[in-house]
Amino acid sequence: MRHIVLSAASLVLCGSAFAAASPPGHPAIDLAAARTIALHVVPGKIVKEELEKERGGSGLRYSFDIRAEGVVHEIGVDARDGKVLENSIDDGKD
């Protein structure tokens, strides 16, 4: 059991080092990883995706519009650390 815990801790530390080594203004996680995170939050079909600079988090985020059960959800994933920054219903009133 201790081996599993140490392995998991090593993965977390490696991921943190990778994120820290990424140049400012560049994503530390790739689009595929961000998609996985967003679809974990709202399982459905991605109908729009983009990388954008926006306030909050690191200032660089992946934005996904995901259609699930007839409703479009907007999910924002920080491109530096993978944290979910937004989870809202897109009412189309932009």
C-alpha cells in the first residue's frame, strides 16, 4: 500500500514540476487533458472549444461548450493547473 501512495505522490509532484516549468502564457496541460477534465464534470458532446486569455486562475484557460441532455454547459479549465474555473449553463445571451 505504501508503494501505491508513494507512486501517486510522485505523479503529483512531477505534474506540478511540469506545470511550473511551462513558460508563462503557455498551457501546461494539453487540449486532450483539458477535454477529459471538462467531460468528467459534464459528460456530453463538446460543441465548441477554445484556448483563451481570461481573468481568473492563471489567466489562460480552455473553454468548452458541452451539450448534455439538450442543455449547453460552459466549462472552463485552467490551462496551467487543470482546475475547473467555470461550470455554468450557457443561455446564449453573450
